[in-house]
Amino acid sequence: MLRYLPDSFKIRRFTTRQLVAVAIALLVVLALYYNALPHYSDGRRWTPPPVAASRTPPAEWQRRADQVKQAFLHAYHGYETHAMPHDEIRPLSNQFKDNFNGWGVTLFDSLDTMILMDLNDEFRRALPVVEKADFMPSPNVTNKHVGYAPFFETVIRYLAGLLSAYALSHEPILLQQAEKLGSMLSPAFDTPSGFPLFGVNIAQAQGIGSTTGILAEIASCQLEYTYLALLTGNKTYWDKADGVMQGLAQADLTALGGMMPRRWNVETSEPTDQFLSVGAATDSAHEYLLKQYLMTAKSDRTSYQMYLRATNHILTHLLYLSDKRGLLYVTDVSRPGGGPSHRFEHLSCFFPGLLALGADQLDLSLDDLDLSTLGSEGLRSYEILKHYDLRALHKWAAEGLATSCYLLYADQPSGLAPDEPPPSAGNLWIAALERWREGGQRGSPPGLGEKPTVRFTEEELKSVKLRAIKAERRDYYLQRTDYLLRPEACTVESLYLLWRTTGDPIWRERGWAIFEAIERETKTPSAYASIKDVLKSPAPQLDDMPSFFLAETLKYLYLTFLDEDPLPLDRWVFNTEAHPFPVFTWSSWEKEKFGIGKLPS
Ligand code: DMJ
């Protein structure tokens, strides 16, 4: 072999001094790599398991991304043909429904996905519909939201859809309409606390809703209103977003370990229950703590403090390991010190992705925590966690949880995950982790590593008691068996984030398995349909295709299979409906204007 090399490349031509220099350079590179690895407080390093090379060639990933694009086109064309400008298509009867204001939620929710997929014809056809929208009450709305726009859903789907499509295309009408809608929804904030009400009667410019609000609905508008403020230069939008964050930050959460509970009084900005969870009714509020910090180029220190406190409490109190398979799951408690319900909600499956994102984008150190704000409950968590590298801990939890979420789908005959939380029972993760640490950290941390898929047997499937009995071998019950095309239920949101942050192709392959199941079980002649029973294949379908299937599920799958990354995680932040906003590049004028940097840290 050597004889084919030009003389200058032959090794015998190197001097000893050159060889020593190369060896030193290699040692320096290795030392830097080792230093960058997570480590324990006693200085020992945790080495990640080796990442298996993907056996799927790049051309195949491109083909897979194209197939997701075709799926999007199939779903969107069905909507355009049978339902536009109404909200959603009914994919079995080819009828439509107006369940989110009747302004065409599927179209608004799909705009940025079209841009990302280079679907210019669809995007151009959508713009006149966007332009015509007056955001006034539609007579077609027949569901519970008659006479008002639900604030949370309208913000995360319509307002965010417009803003992210503007960020990607700079089409002026998108920003004009975003500003119009943002302003029309603003009466929601007319409460003594500045916390938004449940809805807005747009015709009368009045907020409506009960004094008790739900955390996720109160605290998932900060990204949208902050970005709107930046784009328009209108500080009042910033004040509204920041008012929510400050209200949450000022509440006394010491008894809850610093974690925000589910219900709040929107007049006093005080919590009204002690229910702690990352599932339904709370999920995106925790998500926005991290994402507001990231989007504001790590300026909004308040949200970072709150994220650290909340995740410390979750890591030490809400993560459990199931009995047999050792599946890591996140559950809820109705009061501090109360026993966990052991429910593992499908909606919680966004959480592993959030942990992975934080561990990827932040140094995540307990040194950043303001100990004076913790209270005894928070200090107890701190005392446990200080033995670990926080970043490593977040990565482990992300990986273990994402694997459990994936198995919820892989176990089912249809390959799709059940929507209703399958209650389980198990033991506190942090206790198992402490035993593993004290025992010399042999093997993978608890909850990580290979977990077997446990498919249903013919006998189990025939059992009339199937839905009620505990599926012993699986560690969870099946109480509801529907699959609603959600990004969380099939975990594609988390799989995307795990793939981008670890580079381990297993997450991508799992995403592909889910996409194949979606194609096989949910496709209809005109679109895609939610599923009634994941235990059957072919699965019985429901006459329903939610807009988040195009906004989130297909977008995350597409981005997972694309080789190049159009939205690097250090430059873009996804809202809770998967609409990307750019990370700010603050000029000092803007910082001055919005008061960022003067916030208490
Ligand atoms: C989406 O509308 C958003 O992700 C929201 O935050 C909760 N989940 C649905 C999709 O399941």
C-alpha cells in the first residue's frame, strides 16, 4: 500500500519530532473530549454507550423524508379539496368541521411545514386565505367554543403558525395578520394579575373565563407574544408575555419544591391546587420555561431559574421505574408528600425531548441555582442532586423516558400508542439511581439500556377482559385504546430531539417505524384518520384529523429524516405546536427597550 503513496507521505519520511508532535496533538484532542463528557461530583466521568452506525444509507433517509412530504401533501390536499376554508377535514366522510374558530386552523397550522418542505404551490394558494381572515366569530362553529376564541389554542396554532411562517418566508401579510390577531386576542390579559383568561369574545373585545385557570393555558403564550414584540417593536406585547412569567415567578412554590401546580387564580396569580405533573393541563408551561430562556438568547434568567427548580423536583419526585421491564416513566402527585398516581400520560412524552434539548443547549449546573429561593423541599432535592452531573442526569432521564414512550407504541399490534395513560406501578427512579451510584455505578444507570418489546399474544388479544386486566408482562394497563395522530403519543417530537442531540440513529429508526405504522393504519383515500383501537390491525378509524398532525407529527418526522438540518437547535426554538421561532440576536437597543437583562436572576 505504501508504495502507492507519493514519497512525501511515506511514514519513514517523518522525523521523530514530527511524530511526537502528532501524538501530543492526538492526546490533547482526547483530553478535550474526555473533559466535555458529563462527570460526577467526585470527578469520575460517565462515558456514553457507543453509538451504533446507521445501517440505513443516506439516500434511503432522503427517500424517507420524501415519503413524509408525500404524506403531508396527501393530508393537505384532502383538506384543501374537502374542507378549506373550514377548520379540519373529516377524513372518512370527507366533510369538514369548525372546532377552532372556523378560520381554517389546518391551513394556518400547516404554513411553516409547507415552507420547510418547499411546497410553494400550496403556500401560494394559502396566502389569499390568510389575507382574507378577519378573525371575527364564525357562525359555523358548533362546538363548545361558540362566541369566543379559546386563547391558548388560538395562540399556539394560529398566531404561532403566522409568526413562524413569517420567520421562514418574510411574507409581509403573515406579520400583518399576526399583529392583527395578537392585538385582537390581547383582551385576554385584562385581569388584575395579567394572567390570560380562557377565551376572548373578539366581537366585543372582551376576555372571558373563570377565575380559576389551567397552568398550560395560562403559561404557553410567552414565546409568541415575545416574538411578536420583537418583530413589531411594540413593547406592550413583551409586557404581556413577561407579566405572565413574572406572576408565576413571584408565587410562593416552596412547598411544591418550586414546581408550578395545575390550577391558578387568574386574578391573584396564586396557585389553587397542589397537583404536580408534566401531563395534560400543565405540559407546555414547563416547556415554555426552558424555551423562553433559549429564544431570548439566554437573557430571561427568571425562566431559567424556574426551569431548574421544576426539573430538580421532577427528577427527584416524579420519575419512576416499572417493576418488570424497568421502564422509566413520569407520573403525577395530587399534593406534595402524597403518593404518585403512577399514571404515565401520553402527553408527557414531549418531556424526554425537552430534557434532551436543555441538556444539549445549556451547561445545566446546580451552581446556577439561587439556593435562597428553594425552601426545604427544594433544598432536599438539591442535596441529592449535587452528587451528580445535572446535564448527565437530564440526558439519562431523556433517554429512558423516550425509550418507554417508544415501547408504548412498539408493543401494540397496530404499532401505534394508546392515547389514554396506561397506569403502572413502580419505584422512585432517584432511589434506584442512588443505589447504583453508591454501588460503584456498574452497568448503565437504571432505566436506560435495551428494553424488550412485549407484543400482545393471540390469547391476550382474545381475552374479553383485555382492557381491564393488568398486562403483567408489559408493566402497564390499557384503559383507552385510541390513537389521535398526536406528536406526543407516538413520541415523534422527542425522537426528533433525541436524534438531533445525540446523533444516535436508533431514534431516527424508531421514528421511521412509527411513520410506517401511521401510513399502514391511519391513511384514508382523502387524508389520515385518528384510530379507535390500537390493539387491532387494520385498526378501526375515526372521522377526525387534528391540525397538529400536519403542524407537528409530520413536521417532526420530516425533520428527523432530513440529513441537513434546516433548523439547528441553537438557532431555532419550537413552540408547543412545533412552530419554529428564531433565537434572538439582541441589539442593546432592544434589550434596553424590553428591559431584559434587568430581570431578577
Ligand atoms: C398540541 O396541540 C400541542 O402540542 C399542545 O401543547 C398539547 N398537545 C397537542 C397535540 O397533542
